[in-house]
Amino acid sequence: MIMFSDEEWAECSRGLKDLGLRVEEIIATLSSEVGVTPHSITHRVKDRNSAARKIAKKRETNPTYDLSSLTDVLGVRVITYFSDEVDHIAAALSGEFIVDQLNSIDKRKSLAADRFGYMSLHYVLGLSPARATMPEYRQHADVSFEVQIRSVLQHAWAEVEHDLGYKSVRDVPSMYRRQFSRLAGTLELVDEQFCALRSELAGPRALDGPSDEVALTDESISSVSLAAYVERSTLLRFNERFARIHAVELGPFEPAALNRLVVNLNSLGVRSVADLEHLFSSHFEALYRLIEMRYLLARDRGETPAVTVTTPLLYLLLFKIADMGEAEGRSAFEKIWKASSYEEYMRSVSSAMEGECRA
């Protein structure tokens, strides 16, 4: 059965690859704005045979279904690391595109509590009036496209389920239904636990008293222990002194900065918070003079130096390098800073460090 002509298909699919790339870029930007880093954002344009098969299947229940009824000739897939990020991206898309509520479906909610199966949020979207008037989007002003959003584990289930060939609970032989349900439930639980673990690791751990501070020193260097170290330690007293004397408000730590410090400290043999505390205490006054000198020099030049609560740890790395000896220190220094984006910053600190070592 001929569903549509070559000309009709060419018109329907015209420019959709370019639109898919543009939509990917928009979603990447929106994801960043809501604090989400997707695992992947991809798109595909349905081929003609797939479109014909879908129309034929739809006509079994709706004889008027035709090429213009398709809403997923262009499909975009967004895979997140965490299940709750699906809703964050969905909210961002709702503010940027027109959502076709009639054809959109949240399969996470449509699945009965005692059933297993594919879970994903499917949005059918159209360009907003403002974007549709832009020259690069005018030809797609009336185009609908589908965006599927799901977590990595939801995607894994979908891929396995597809490979096994079972699309619903009714298709699965009864002897295997319980096993399917257990596996699906396990993945949902893992998804939830990953979200909970991420939330716990996102912020500094609260410390209640001296005994907690002592216990902290026994911990290995990690982003979590460093975040706690910032809140109660010699570093905290260092920062309070600097902020008070120079009347500045120190910026907060960033998770990315902590992760980098973990790698750098470990590469220099600083394995525990106790190691870090000893290093910091040993160089406290010299470190303070070095940072103060750099800060005042920048301020005298009319600059606005950015100082955060972890800035002393960046400088402290140089003291550790100096302790290691010339050859070994130079090798470690290059290893740490070559991958850093603070090249210019590092050069000024290095110069100051050389002066400090000669003093």
C-alpha cells in the first residue's frame, strides 16, 4: 500500500537533520542553565520505511492517519545520569518550546504500580512563536518533533527490553514475569539510591563537636572530606583571619575545584586529612604571607582578586612540591599544572614561591 509519494516525503523530512542539531544545542544550553549535565543528547530522522510502517499500524484503528499525523519524524533523545534530572530538563523544555500535551506522554506515570516496563518521558514539541520567526527556523515553524528524556538506568532497561523483544507484561511468559518485575524494581531502586547518594555528597558534612573534628583527620582525601575540612580546621581559621584583616568575603568552594584538589593532593602523596592538616599547620605563617603578598599586589594594580575558601589549598600544593626536592618537585609541579586552566595564575604563584624559598 502506497502511503505517500516521494515528493511528500521529501517535503516532510526537509531540513530536519539541521533542526535536530539546533535542538540538541538548545537542550544542552537549557540543561546547563538548570544545573544538569546530560549523559548524552542525540537525534535521528525517521527513515521512509519506518514512517510507512507506523502509518500502516496506526491506520488499523484510525483510517485517517497519514504522513501529516506523524509527530516523531524528528526524534531527540536526552539521557541523564540521575532520574530526577528528567523533570528538571522537562521543565526547561516547557518554558522554551510549545508542548503538545495531547500527544505527549509520561510513561513513568502511565505504568501501573504492579507492572514493569519501559519508563521515559515523551514530549511532542513545537517551536515557540518567537523562535519560529527567526530566519534559521522559519521553514520549521509548523514542525512537531519528539523529545524522549530518561535516565541512564531507564535507558539500559529500554535497550535490554527491546533486545528481548517484549513490549508489555502480557507478552512475557508467566514463568518469567516475576523475574522481570524484580529486575525492573531493582533498577528503579538503584536510580533512587543514586539520587540520594548524589544529594549527600553535594554539600559539606555537618560537624558537631571536637570529637567529629578528630574523626575527620582519620579520613582519606576526598571531595566530601575536603568540604568538611573547609568548615572546621586550620584552613577555616586561616580563612577567618584573612577575611577579617582584609575585609573581604571569601567565595565558596566549587565541587569541580574540590575534585581537582583531590587529584592533585593524592598525586603529591597527601592521602589523608591528617596529612593535609600537618602540611597546612607546618606552613601556616609562610603560606599566609605568600597569599597576602599576591592579594595586595593584585589589588595595588587595580585588580579585584578572586579569593575562595579553597585558594590556600592551591598555594599549599607549592609548599608540598618544594618539600619534595628539586627534580621530583619539578616533575610533580608539571604533572599537576599542565592539565590546569590556571596557567597565568600559576606563573605568578610560582614566582612568589621561588622568592619565599630563597628567603
